[in-house]
Amino acid sequence: MLDKIKQLQDEIEALKASTKEEVEELRIKYISKKGLVGQLFADFKTVPAEQKKAVGQAINVLKNKALDKINELKDSFDNADQGDAATDLSMPGEPMRLGTRHPLAIVRNEIIEIFGRLGFTVAEGPEIEDDWHVFSALNFPPEHPARDMQDTFFIQKDPDVLLRTHTSSVQARVMEKTQPPIRAIFPGRVFRNEAISARAHCIFHQIEGLYVDENVSFADLKQTLLYFSRELFGEKTQIRLRPSYFPFTEPSAEMDVSCSICGGKGCNVCKYTGWLEILGCGMVDPNVLDLCGIDSKKYTGFAFGMGIERITMLKYGIKDIRHFFENDVRFLRQFESAY
């Protein structure tokens, strides 16, 4: 695949055209949906897992070079046409204010990029789920309060169909279809039946992570999260892990990071503790591995999950979660230089 990409790259760099029609033919041949570059994206699913990162990066580079080359050829004819036009090109243009990415998208992409450097791929799943993938496959007992309608939006009962309450459902789907090693993160939107306030919303976003392989330990989890925290909040960031409980991990922990605003000295943001809670984590419970068809005697793994809204609020000092859903242009324009 890499040899084919290199051959296409050399071919694209040597492209020439003498008319606009030839430029359009080249565009269709190389960068249209059914073009040669587009075919590479279609073939990407057959690439072995260990080569996906290198091949994916090479295809993206090739796509950008092809776009640049076609635009360069197109501009050469457009500029020639403008030279003969009666338009006064020295007249100042009307400025157009560019838009910006949503702050949640900025932080989501930053988190994905950080874990991408550790070899984590991205997987997604449906927002409308069944009981098995949201609860049962993740070791939730029948009497667990998360199954109560006070927390969950049920669409149908017997069999249960619901709006997923966490992106852990994607973990279950990936483990069902993939044998270890598994190293992936799962970003997505989730829903819980909660009253909307400055600190909570019925719709929010999560990113969860999963690593399953032979000899995975809690030390691997700790070092992964320490690297992530320092990449996101700064190299001086410290973390601490506190014992907790989740049905799908054992042992389980809540992770805090040192407050980046006061440097751990204590302020109103961290409630004068010097620490901010950002995520939950733990070693994947052997029952979950067995339920998803993975041999728990051979493999171990860790998982973690965080709310993107909470990370974004901490990162930018935002005090009301409702701002993310109001589409107030005055709020969104603050992030024009954030990416």
C-alpha cells in the first residue's frame, strides 16, 4: 500500500494541463469520490492493524498534495483569465469573518491527537443502544440503579432499547468483534435523565479508552494517564488516584489532576483542595472480558472515561455547562484562536 501511495505521489507531482478541461479531468481522475486517491481510502479497511497509523498518515498527505496540485493548476488558468478582465484588482475586498470550531470539538480533537501518539485508534458506535451493550456486557447487575428510568432514557421496554448513558457500549462492541491486542478510544455523545443546571446536562460528551493485551498492569494505566494529563494541562501537572467503584473495572479509581489555575495551592475553582477530578478508570473486570469473548486468563486490560464538557470547563475556566449548547456567537468567538 505504501509503495502504491509513493507511486501516486510522484505521478501527481508531475501533473500538467494545457486547458481548464484537462484540469477537471485530472480532478475527477485523482480526487473525486471514485478517483485513485478515494480508492485508497476505500482499501484502507484491509490494511493490517499495525500498519494503519503509517498508511493513514501517508494517504492524508497524498490527498493534501493532490488537492494542492489541482488547485495550483486551476489557479494558473483563473489568474490568466483575470488578467483580461475589466475588474480593478487593486480595489480592497470585503472582509469576511471566519467561523471557529466549537470548544468541545477543539478539546475532543486534542484528546484524540494525544492518545493517537500512544497508538490508540478511534472507534464509534450507535447512540441508540440495547441493554446488552450498555449494561449487561459491562457487568451491571440487574438491580443496579443506573438501570432505573431516573438515569436512563428508555425508548422501548422488553426488550430494552435506550439512549446510551456512556460510550462504554462501544468498548463492548469492539471487544465482541476484535481479539487483543486492542488499543482504542471511543468519543461520542451520551444521554442521562438529569435536571439541567450550571454543572449538569441531559446531553453531554465522553471519551473512553480501552487497552487489552497480555500482561497489562495498573502501572501501564497510571503512566498512560500521567502522560495524557501532562500533554493536555502542562508538563508540571501531577495526578492522584483514589479508590472507587465501577461495575466494569476492578480495581477502580477516580483520577484527579493538580489544579492548573493555582498550581495546586488552592483556589475557588478547585475548592481550595489543589486537585480537580477529571476521570474514572480501572482494570477491566475479568467478567467483562469473558462476556465479550476474550480469554480473561490470558489477557488483562485497563479502561478509562472522561467527560469532554468537564475537561473543557477546566481547561478554559468555563463555569456553566449550558453555554456549550446555546450557540451564542459571543461565547463561541472566544475560541477563534484556540486551534
